[in-house]
Amino acid sequence: MRIENLSLAYSAVVEVPRDERPFPWSRRTKKREIQALDNVNFSVGAGKAVALLGGNGAGKSTLMKTIIGALKPSAGRIDLWGRPHLLAPGLGFNRKLSGRENVILGGLAAGMTLEEVKDKAESIIDFADIGGFIEMPTTTYSSGMFGRLAFAVATHVDPDILLIDEALSAGDAAFKERAVNRVQEMCSAARTIIVVSHSTALVSEMATEGVWLHQGHVRMQGDIDEVSEAYLKFQAEGTETAQLDRTIADR
Amino acid sequence: MESSAETEAPALYTRRSTRTGLPPMRNYLANAWRYRTFALYWSRADVKARNFDTFFGRVWHVINPFLFGLIYFVFVGIIGGGGFDDTERLALIVGNLYAWLFFSTIVTTSASAIQSGAGGILTQSSIPRMVLPMASAITAANLFFRSLLAYVPLHVLAGRGLHIEMLWIPYLTVLTMLVGFGIALVMAVLNVYFRDISRLLPHGLRLWLYLSPVIWEYTRVLDNAEFAQLNPMYPAYTAWTVAFGGTLDPDGPSMLGSLLWFTLFAFVVIVVGFITFASREDEFAVRN
């Protein structure tokens, strides 16, 4: 995967505070441009696992959404050798359907063919381990049960490029361990992995390289331990929040 | 926005901005085709979620347009002075109304199909967004065919008989679906920018219903035909009326002429709708 000069900006409508309106007929809203990604460049080789690090608003999730194609770049390009898959539990689910029906619907939404979903349905149901509830509408499920089923569907896809954005666990403690093992199995099968998590310990286990995003641009790139260390040091100094506040004030 | 090229496996997918906003068409259509089974299952789930798989759900869906037809029959009977003893007119209104509700259901449900994130599909997947209104259009077609069966006894009771023009019903169904889908695509985009569009839509559709020969015979405006034909739904529902019950006036608009105008309108609407939607669908994830 190669990302070249990637930028993404969008406009948002914000309300103008009453005391900033000179006249009663002054506009109550104005457009503000948000530069979510700013000239991002990096590449990930086949068989590599990369962690995206960065604080809230750094552009990590925006970058993931741009890679899968949900958002369009304003400039630059992304070349992907293989179809990407974002691990998104619950994608396409309909709460009024039974668990079994949602396995089919969710599997199709995740990009599987009908034959693939049918082949994997029993394995997905076994992994979710929710017993007789599988035949009942998912409106009757606890949030934990729903999370287990959604996670089971999302992790039975065989992607070329696997994207994981803070979706590494679901359900109770016992299920969490199986969930992490399952994701690691997926990682070993996928050619390329990009993982986002605020847990630097977790991403250090999964990735060999790190990319630190800060306010939409790449601040550091390299060995995961070095990038993690620099990012943690930056966070410990408390400078990130202060800089974020300054950026918002500037905008 | 997404393009793939056959090199050595695996395929290359590229994300980049385009000047027109339109994605590379060949890849876009191929990607939409890839999700055709998902569209069918999404539609089936939609039908089930609306309780149409239960006995009373199905009965209500069939009765609802019939009751509408009855109300309009009384309404037209009072306003137009046609009385209440004309079963032929009741059958005409109910038959046309089924066809109109097919159209309006496609517009309203397809236009709102991309609201509220659509189960995460807008923000967490690369499924072409057009698949969602497409699924809603499939749902509307499914329900239309089921409900059409309920019209048959009334057709027989009113003595509307069998006509050669009935063979056009499948073609009219396709055209109606295309027009509804095309308009829905434009409305879906407008609704992303102006949220009140979804509130105005039912009122606009109701006005359009009154201006079209659905609950009144198309022969009523023959003296003022030029004005009436400015409404593209005039030839459309003239064709539906003739297809259901045969021609009302041999000197009136011809079936082939009505079909020609309807076909032209459907073509323009679907092309405009497709281009509008495909060039804007990348913004849905940001604005939803």
C-alpha cells in the first residue's frame, strides 16, 4: 500500500455565538474548513503490520476511512495492492432480524459472497457462542451478545489488507481473550495490516512499524518501539492537548 | 474514486480525487454489481423489518392503497359530481393508485435510505452507496407485485376485461421504477445538504398525484392537452390507465405516444439521477 501527498479537507457548518453577531440579522452559522489530513506520505510493504498512533483528532480514523473508500481524498492518492477490509463489527446488521439472518446480511456487507457466508455461517455461530439466541431477533440480545455476534461476523473475512480501528475486543473477559486470538489469526492470514489503538502496548505486539499522525500530518515514522516511545513522551509532556487547543483557536 | 487494474495478482485499487467528482464508471458499476446479493438481502430484511412477513402486515399493505382509493373515489365523486355508483371509475382509481404508490414509495424510501448512517455502511465500508436506494426500490417492486393481486377482483367486478394493452404492464413497471429511482437519487443527495427535503417530499408527491391522471380520467383535460402534457406524469399515467382498462377515448392520446414520452422521461431522469448521486456519494460519510 502506498500513500502519496494525501490530503483531505471538508467543510462543516458551525453556529456563530450570539455575542459575535454584530446585528440581529447577521448570519447565525458559518462554514469552517477542517483539514483532516495534510500531505500524508508513507507506504506499507506486503506482509508488514503498521500501527497508526496519535491523539484524538489526529486523523487516524479519517485515514482508515479514506483507505477503505468511504471518504474521497481532496488531493493525492492511495494505491492498494489488494482489497482492504475494515474490521467493523455490526456492519449492515438489522436489529429486527434474527442472529442467523444477520450473519448472512453482515457477511454480505463485509464483502463475502453468498456461498462464502453460507460456508462460514456455522463457524461464525460457533465462535459467537450465544446458544439458542441465534434464532431470535437481535433486539432480544444483551449488548455483550450482540457484540460477540457482530465481532464473529467481522472476523471471518479473508482480506488482503486488514484495517483495525479500536475494535479488538467484545463481550466478557473469556470472550476478549478469544477475540484477540482471532484477530491475531486474521493478521497472520492478511498480507498487510494497519492497526489503530490508543493502547501502545497492544499495537507494539501486533505491529513492527509505526506512523505517528499529529493534526493531520505524519510527525514520525519508523520502528514501532521508537515511534511509541516518542509518542508517549510527547503525551507525557502534555503538549498535545495544548497544541490541539491552539489549533482550534487558530481555525 | 476507486479504480482497479489487472496487474499481477492482487489487483490494484486506487483512491484519488477526480475533477468531476464522478468515479471511474466501469469500476463503479462492477463494484455495485458485486454487491447485488447484498442489495437483495438488505431489501428482504427491510420487508421483514416492516412486518410484511406477518399475515396482518401483508393484509394491511394490500388494504391501505384500497382504502386510499375508496377515499379518493368519494372525494372525486363529490368534487366532480360523478356520483358513487360507478365501479368502473372506482377500479380505475384503485388500479392507478396502486401504480402511483409504487412510484411514490420508491421515491420516499429510496431517498431516505442513506440517512442515519445506514447500519455503518456510509462510514465503514466501500459499498457503493447507490446499492442502498437500489435495495429500497427492489422492496417497493416486491410489495407492488404482491399488492397488485388484490386489484384483480375489483378489475373483474368492474368489468374492465382483458386488453392487448395489458401486455405493456411489465414495461410500464420498469419505467415507473426507473423514474422513481432516478428522482429518489436526486432527492437523496438534496436531503444530505438540505435536511427538510424529506419533510417536503410527501407534500410535493401528493400535489403531483393531483396534477396527474391518477384519480381522474386523462380524458378530462383533452381540451387543454398542451398544458396537461407539460406534466411528464400525464403520458405516464395515461399509459397506466390504458394498460389496466383499455383506451377511454379512441381519439385521445395514443398508447404508443404516451409510452414514447414516458420512456424519454425515464431515460432523462435516470441519467440525471445517476450522475448527481454518483458524483456526490463520497460526501455522505462526512455529512451524515
